[in-house]
Amino acid sequence: MLDDFLNQFLPSTVGGLVFGSIYALVALGYTMVYGVLRLINFAHSEIFMIGTFTSLVVITAIAPASPLTGIALFGVMLLIIVASAAISGGAAMLLELVAYRPLRRKGATRLTALISAIGASLFLQELFALVIIPWLTGKPGRNQQSAARIVDRDTVFTIGNAAVRTDHIIVVVAAVIMMIALDRLVNKTKIGRGIRATAQDPEAAVLMGVSIDNIVRVTFLLGGAMAGVAGALYLMEFENTVFNVGFVLGIKAFTAAVLGGIGNLRGALLGGIVLGLIENWGAIFLGSEWKDVIAFTVLVVVLMFRPTGILGESLQKARA
Amino acid sequence: MSGARLGRVLALAAATSLVLAACAGGGGGGEAGGDVTSVKIGFMGDLTGENAAIVIPPRNGAVMAVEEYNAKNPKVKIELVQYDSQGKADQATSLITKAITQDKIVALIGPAFSGESKAIGQQLEESKIPSVSPSATNPGLAENGWTYWHRVVANDADQGPGIADFLVQAKSPKKAFVLSDDQEYSVGLADAVAESFEKSNVTVERDKFAKDASDYSSTVTKVAAANPDVIVFGGYYAQAGRLLKQLRDGGVKATFASGDGSLDQQLVTGAGPEAAEGAVLACPCNIPTPDVTGALKTFFDNYKKSANVDPAIYATEGYDAATAFIKAVEAGHTTGEKINEFLKSVSFEGASKPIKFKANGEPENNAIFIYQVVDGKVKLLGAAEEAKLEG
């Protein structure tokens, strides 16, 4: 047992950090929308899925004959990240316009919006499985789709017995950059102040001249763009996607958001990384099929002692 | 493959078959006497439903065998009547009543799946209609005490030991890592493989993951730490492809093997041709690939001429099931009872394997066939006893 632990601890940590970064990026979307609207946007997992398919299409169009390096790699990574962020962000805005705004206008309850979210989630999955994926790829929509390799799996350096590869570094670095950018945007810009004001007190924000509709739109755009980036990184790392790829991952990312403190951007980051690490560390002792049990046990235990999550503080009070 | 997926219909099937068994009359099909000029043989399976892709090839195989026979202008011609059960037990039960009472078939090729086989087995028994299934692989089917039921394919319980024994003989491993996802079929296969490895004194380590997981890094870490000689995965090709890719990316070089659930070109697409290269796949089915030689090559060419596609899963088995009945008709048997008697002693060189039945209807030869990914294509290496791995 101790032997297992010593042999597997460092490699598991690397794997946990990489997948945790993807959790964290997706968790940001849940947490932002929750912070502003008090709505759990269940269709967010499909926004992530749309991001993976955008990257798949871009990579397939470029069709690299062999994995890329240097400037070419940087350019293609930037291209898939920007494309996925744009399409996912746009899809998230459209989703808000179609599935949530009409309800909000009519003053529907949060429960109604939740049902609408679940409906939108299923609708998007099936729309992709039945129409869009066959149209994009010419293959049956429920099949797993594969993309070409753009990043070689070269070991850059090792820590103990853990190999850290190029693709690992790209995922973690890209995720961290995106999160810092988002954090600065929310905390330092005018639009960010609007988001925080709306989260704090929507009515007062309106009185102070904030356009709620604009703020909600921007919130969905930003959250969706983060999910799009997560989708691009996911596709680069795993090179496969499927119409329901977001389902389990979305639940995990939502868990990460709650674990870190829902409504709290830095909490989403922390929650994602912690969840990724705990899953992999737990798997060392009990086997990989226990990952989910371990992750959710930790969630319950944390919430018992800190009902608002690890960082607790929510978006409306976030200052720094 | 079919066993796991089709087990679900069993409950409904059992209920329906009880009712129908009660109504089914005892009359054996076919006319007695020497002036018979044609007999009807049925083929039953999912011809248009969601799993039709694994039933059309054996149907084509059966059609081809019957065409070849009729082309010889025999004294008694055979008419093949097709019944599309959609793989559903309730449809199978109503179709078989029609087949026996109206069409008066004397024998049945199929049903293709285990659930429907279980559902109509009793009725076939009472109506004295012999059946030979090309593709029903649930081990339990042979344990009903039916004397009219047969199959020409090894059952699911033969597969796990088949894979393990083959790897032991081909690679003499000291340590094996047995993986699976959490589906019933996957766990069952992995358990059987692990048990057989242990019998051969191979150290076994295990891990399992959720079917919908996409990140297998913890599994890869375990495998890398264990440094096994062979890796066996129980499960379907979607998961196998993702796993294999991540294992190879993680620097694991050991031989990777899996069962019939992963026997699909999509394994190569999912893992990427580089990672998939050399992967070993096992199946109770014998699927000739374009590079085969000898009698199997003749089958390949004739099938392609007859069906306009390459042979796919259970095509040879469908051909062999039909041939068993053709041999009986050739020998002058035209009633269900007589044909069944003949099947007890039939023995011939089939397209898939030598065909001979045990008393319980299982094939005497329960060979497992080995395939390997060579140059990005799944290639048949032959029956496990004689297959030689490449590279």
C-alpha cells in the first residue's frame, strides 16, 4: 500500500493537475452565472461540448500531417482556443437569449429556469447527435469522433518518477492565463464592476445605471468562452470527443464550483484543482472506479464543515 | 458482445414464451414421404433494428450457402424464409408461431441474439424444429436441456480463458494488468481473463474505471508503476481506444489485448493508428480479412460476389449454420425431427471452423480467433491455437 502510494503519488499529481485545470475552466461558467443570476446553468456542459467540436473541426480542417512544434504549434493552439472560445461564448449567449431571458422577463421562478436549463441541455445534446455532428463529420452522430495529434507527448522534465509532458504544460499554463485574465477583467474593468454590482444587488445595480440584460449577456459570454477554452484544451489532450462528452464532466465541474464556493471565481479554480487531485490520489488506494465516490465524499465532508465551500466568499463580496 | 447487450430482454421474453408455449401445438413441420421437392428453412434475427449490423452478415452468409446449394439443382430445393425479429423477444415469439404454423419451416437458422433465443427455445423444442444460431453467445442457453437447440459459435465463457491462454502461450508473461470499465460485459470478461491468468501462475493486477470517464491518468499511473508484460482490457472499442491512447502516451509499451467488444476498426480511429499498432483482439467469431488465404479466401471472394461487401462479424458462422441444415437435406431428411437427428452426428469442415455439435447443442470446437492491428488495420491471425503475433 505504501509502496503503491510512493510509486504513484507524483504521476497522479500531474494527472490530477491537468484534468483539474479543465474542471476549473468549466467550473468558472457555472460559478459566474450562479453568482449573477442564482441559476444553475445545466446546459453549460453542452457549451463545453460545443467547444470540443469547434476545435475538432478546426484541427480536421488544418489536417496536420505530424504533430507541430514552435511557432506553428503556438499558432494552431491559439487558433483553436480563440475559435472554441468564440463559438462557445456565442452559443452561451444564444442559449441565454432563447432559454433564460424570456423566463426572466416574465418573472418566472428559479425552479422554472432550472427546468429550462435541463431541457436546453438535452436539446443541445440531441441536436448535435442527430443533426450537427453527422453534418460536420459525415459520421454517425453518436460515435466517438477523433482528431489528429497536434502536440507531441514529449517529456519536458521529470519530478521524481513523474514525467511532465508538453501537452500537460500547455493545458495548465493556458488554463492559468485564462483564469488570471478573467479575474482581472471582473475585478478591474467597468464591465467587471457591473457584473459584481449585479451579483451583489440587482435592483440597486439597475438604479445605479447598470443594464442587467447587458451584464447577463456578458456573463454568459465570458463563462461560455471559458468552457470553450476548456473544450479546446480537452480536445488537444484527449483527441476524442462525443456528443455527451460534457455530461459527466459538467457534473464534476459543477461539483468543483460548489467545493470551492459557488459564486466565487477563485473558488472555482481551487475547487477544480482540488477535485482533480483528490480523484487521482484516492484512486491510488482504492482503484480508479472509486474516483467519483471519493470526490463526492470529500464534497459532502467539506460542505458539512463549510457549507459555503472552501473559499466561501461569493462573487458579490469579492474584492481583491 | 451480443450476450451482454441482449440479456436485458430476457425478463420480458420469459413471460411471453410461457404464454406462447402453452398455445403452441405439437405438430412437426414438413411432409413425410419421398415426393418432397422443396423445404423451407427460416432465418431469424435483427434485420432492420439497431443491431442489424451484426445480423446482416450472418444472414448474407446463410443466403449464400442456400444459393450455392440450389444452384446445384438438387432433388430437394431449399427456400430460405427471413424473419425480422428486430432482436426483440416478443417479436421473435410471434414470428416463430407464424413460421411454424403457416410457413411450415423445418429448421431455423438463428435466432441471432441470446435474448430471443431464450424466448423461443422451448417452443422450437415442442414443435420439434431444430435451430442453429450463428451468433447467440450467452453461456446459459446450453443449460436449458433443449435437444433441438444448437449454435456454431463459442460462448462468452470461452472467451476470457481463450484470451488469457493465448497470451500466456504467445508472450509467456510474468505479470498481467487486467483492466475494465464498469459495464456488465466488461467486468465479466475481465474477471474470466484474470482467473485464467492466475491459473497459469501469472501475477495479476487489476483496475477498473467508470464507463463515461475520459481521463484515465490514474489508471495509466497504476499500469506504469506495475510494469506488466501484458495488458488485457474487458470492454467496448470506444473506451478501449481512449485507454490505449493514454497508455501509450504515458509511456506504457506492454502488449495490449481485448475481446470481441473492441473488435472494430473504430478502436484504431479512437486510439490513433500509432497507439493501436500491435493491439491483440480476440473473438469467438471468425471474420476473414482481405489478406486471408486458402478456403477462407474462397469464402471471402464468394461472399463479396454474393453480398457486394466484405464479410463482417458472424458471416462465416451464418454460412456454417446454413450448411449444417443443407447437409441434412442432402442426406434426404426433410422433417424437423429427422434433421435434428442428423445434426447429432453431422461433422464437416465449416467456413469458420470444423463443425460438430455436443449433446447440449454447443459446438465441439469452441475456438477463439485472434486478430491484430497491423499497419492500422484489424487483421485476422487465425484460431488461437495456431495464431502467431506479428511484430
